[in-house]
Amino acid sequence: MKKFSFGLDRVRQWRAEQVESEKLKLRRLFDERQALEAAGALLDRELADAEKNIRAQTNLNSQQLGALDAFRMYVKSERLRLAAQIAGCDHRIAQQRQRLLDVRRQFRLLERMKEREWNDWNRALAHEIDGLAAEVHLAQRSNAGRRSAGG
């Protein structure tokens, strides 16, 4: 019997590579989202530090308070911009997750097809081995019968 060969093995390997590629894209999107969140946290810390420095001063002037207020406004607008970017990133993450699920589903379909063909091939091999064993057994009985009749 010929050795087992899955005709769609190249396609299955390509699908496996696609799965890994889609996983990598998803990881990058999560990294992007984490970087955006870190940028927001940094802004919050910088604002808290600026407010703490202003409170620690004994002599405040209007320029310092104006600068703090302008910085607060800047932080607020940056937080809004970051929130919009995070929302966009969340949307791309959801789309990428769906792509990954689709590619995985296609890969698993090919895996099941390969497994089914492997099981069919194994059954055929077992059937062929049984047939050969029966032929060998009959040949041995036939030879044993000839020896006992001739000898």
C-alpha cells in the first residue's frame, strides 16, 4: 500500500501560517491599545505632579495658575483624543478577532479532513494487512498439506 498523503496538506500548512499571522496582528493591536492607555496614565500623572507642585508653592501668581489651567485643558483634550483612538483600536481588535476565528475555523476544517482521510487510510491498510495475513495463512496450510500428503 502506498504511504499516507493528504492532498490538501499545502493548503493546511498555509492556513496554519495564516492563523499565526492573524494572531500576531491581534497581539500588535493589543500592544497598540496598551500603549494608548499608558499614554493616558502618563498624562494623568503629569497633571497630578503639576497640581502637587503648585499646591506646594507658597507664592502663587496668576501666570502659574493660568499655566496649570491650560495644562488641565490640554490633558482633557488629549484624554478625549486617546479615548477616541482606544475606541478605534477596540473596533479593530473586534474585527481582527473575527478574522482570527474565521481562519482558525478554516484550518480546523482541513485538520478534520486530514484526520478523516488518515482514519480511512488506516482502515484500508488494516484491511489489506488482514487480506495478506489470510493469504499467508492459506499458503502455509496449503504447503503443510502438500508436505503431509507427499511425505
